[in-house]
Amino acid sequence: MRQVHHPEVGEISLTVVMGALSDPIRVGLVRVLADGRERGWGELRAPVAKSTLSHHLRVLRDAGLTRTRQEGTRCFVTLRVHDLRERFPGLLRAVLTAADEQDVGLQVSVQESPRAAVS
């Protein structure tokens, strides 16, 4: 199993975070993950090829916005809400508010897994 690098909180750079958020697909991924739930990569829906979606998720992880966990052959991703609030208070809220107001990232969604849909 390949180990992935996640920057420590103090290593997260504002310019790298802002660069990662410069793409509407990545903003959409942040919007979807902002509910705090861990999502399997297969649940994420975006109008791009799987390899491109993987690239976007890697950019977010490398910037320190998300954390990826591998379980067997499946990968799961979460937004690093607490770490982002600690490093850049108010930034995540401002980004999400602006994205809502400007409808940025709406093309990204989540397909609930059959397990989650049954309650």
C-alpha cells in the first residue's frame, strides 16, 4: 500500500491553498466534502474523466485541504476542516459562501452508496 503525504498544519501555504481552489471542479469537491463526511472516491461525481478527478483530488490533498485514507483498494477523502480553520480562520467559510453566491462547483455531486441510502 502506497503511503501518501499530507502536509502538517504549519506546512499548509495560503498561496498553495488558493491555487488549489482556482478550479471550479476542486471548489465543487470542497463544497461536497464540507458536510464533514468521509467520502469514497467512487461516490464523487464530476463531469471529468476518472483520471482527471483523481488529479483534482491529489491537488487538494497536496495543498492540505483534504486527507485521503486507503482501505484495501478503496480510497476515502475528507475535508480537513479543523486544520484549515486553525491555519486560516474564516477562509473556508468565505470560500464556501462565495461559491454558494456565485454557483461555483455545482457540477460536482455525491452518489450515495447503497449502504448509506438504506436507513
